[in-house]
Amino acid sequence: MTTTAVPPASAPTIDRPAHRDGNVLRWLGAYTSSMIGDNVFYIALSWAAVQAGTPSQAGLVMAVSAVPRALLMLGGGVVADRFGPRKVVIGSDAVRCAAVLTVAALLFATGPGLWLLALLAIVFGTVDAVFMPAVGALPARVTGRDQLARVQGMRGLAIRFANVVGAPLGGLGVALGGSAAAFGLAGMLIAVSVPLLISVRMRELPADDAPDKAGRMRELPADEAPDKAGRTAWRDLRDGLRYIRGHRVLAPLIAAIALGDLGFVGPLNVGLTLLADRRGWGASGMGWVVAAFGTGAGAAALLLTLRGRLPRAGSLAAVAILGGAVAIGALAFVPTVAAAVCVALVIGLLAGLSGALCGALLQTQADPAYLGRVSAVSGIVSLGLAPLSMPLTAAAIGWWGTGPVFVTSAAVCGLGGVLALCVGPLRRAELPA
């Protein structure tokens, strides 16, 4: 008896702008709801940890989720590529939702214990190690290559919106019903993403994007993993790293992203707090500076969403990195809050533009079959290595002051732009028309 394989439903082949594509908008709604839930979750976790222990213990609970995320993200990229990013994202959101709602129920019945909160943070970080690479690999399965830059802009807008809305929602949840209510709200927001993701239709990977058992390339439905019989996860990981290392654009691009993030994260997080304190700007002044940065980054995301494509993407990303680096160095020397707000607006605009362009280039230059592993390597750089610069930045400012540290950080960030300009294939890289 023979059977005929019926391919899964895929997205229509007729392309339309991503911001008018219902399939993309369902994905964007799911992503936005999940990100708002994340923001509410971290507000609830920090409040519950402060209520249950000392400030240092609360800090430890907040930081513990980063450990499994950093250690396991490469493996998460392999999982995303082997099983398909849509399945992985749906499963990850379902697990995150169940974990948060379970803790919410426990907190309604009992008082918050640090062990419970730490366990939840570890679970969240472990699932994030799989979730984040899959999220990075999903857009290429939802829309055409010519729309990936626009999707990166839409994703940037979703992140900004989630950051603006999530924190007040989390605070409102805590005010109305304590940490348990806030956790419950976070779980429900994450839950909204699951049916939306299930309704999203996947495109088929182009031929030459899915390796077979012999290492050749074959056509594969987008929501199915490549045939990995006889192939181990370790071999898939090595193949992914070898693929990145040998790619003429991806390897220098990830290095440029790493340098940019290492020079950017410290000054614009802990460094800005210390700068505001030393200048006497106060919390309100720092809030205006942060708001200006967010406004600039949002404007860059909106530009890419509406335009869909910017010419000479590699060169433009490099110039934006260099311009942002100069602005970061200048921020330490502005005398007033008003001037700092203007500089922060420029930093946000240039950093948002370079980040969106680099993300779009990652999406369009990488074969979709490797996107989970490519996203994992990029995520480790941005979420694992770059945050390590924050305590170093704080210590260095204590020793040498804000000016030298901001300038040094700006120089590190600028090296990313210099690298992008010096590597010909990256400098000439274009987004698909």
C-alpha cells in the first residue's frame, strides 16, 4: 500500500508589502503580545523578588535567567533548524505561558519564595535559549526575501511598543493584585501569541536551502525540519558554525555587530545612569534622555517599515555605526539635559537604523535552513557577551570618570563600522529588491 505525502499549507505565492500582508500581521501580533508579556513578566519577577528577599538576592534572581540563555542558545539554534522555527516558537510560548501561570497560581495560594522565583527565572532563561533563535529564523518562512527588511522594521516597532506598554501594564498588575496578578497578566499575554502563531502559514524554503543526509541541498517545506537521519545535533552545530565562518558576509557582519554592541550596551545602560547622577540631571532628566533614544530608534524602525528597502545597505549600516559611535562619545561631554536629549535622539536614530539593517542583512544573506544557528550566534553576541560590559563600564567610570570610558566605548563601537567598511563583500551587500 502506498501513501502520498500531502505538503502542509504554505503562504500564498503572491507577494504584497509585509505591512499589508495578513499573514505577516498575524505573526507580528503574536510577537508583540509575547514581548509585552515578557516585559510584564520581568516587572512582576523583580517586584516579587524584592518583596521576598534583600536587594542583592533580588538582583541574583533577575540575573540567573541569563546563564542558561547564554549557555544553551547555540543548541537552541540547532533545535530551531532541525524542527522548524514555527513549531519551536509555539512550543516555547506554550511552556513559558504554563510556567508563568503556574507560579501565579502558587503565589495566590502562598507567599512568594525566592527558590520559586529563581526556578521560574531559570525555566524562562532555558526556554528563551530555544525561543530566541527560532524567532530570528521565522520571518524568512513568513514572507519573501524582498520584504525581510520591512519586517525587521516592523519587529523593531513591536519591540519599542512592548517596552513602552509592558512596564506600565506590569506596574498596574502589581498595584491591583500584587505579583500574582502581574504574573497572571503576563501569562495571558503570552498565551495570546499561541493561536495567532498557529494561524500563521509558512512558505516553502527555496531549493538549495535544506541539506539532505548526504550534505546536498534539496527542497523542503518550510515548517518541516531537514531530514537529519544519521546526523547528530553536535554535527549540525559544527556545520552551522562552519557555514558562518566561511560566509563572506555573515562572518564579518556578526563581528561588526559584536563590536557595536560591546561599545554600546555599557554606556547606554549603566553609564547613562552614572552620567545623569554626576551631572545632577536626576531621574527625570535621565528619563528624558532614555525617551529620546527610544524615539530615535522607533523612527528608524518606522522608516524601514515604510520604505522596505534602503540602497547600499552594507555601507549605510557601517556609516550609521560610525555616526552612532561618535554620538556616544559626545554624550559624556554635553553640559545640559536638553543637549543630552538631542544627542540621545541621534544615537537612537543611528543605532536603530544600523541594528535594523544588520538584522535584515542577516536574514537575507543566510540560507533559511541555517537561520536558527545564525540567529543563535548573533544572539549570544548581543545577549551574552555585550551585557558583560555593564559591570566593567561601571567599574571603569569609578576609576577614570565618564569621559574616558564613553570615548573608549565609542571607539570599540566604531571599530564595528570600520570593519564593515573594510570588508568588501559586506560593504557592497544589498537588500533584495
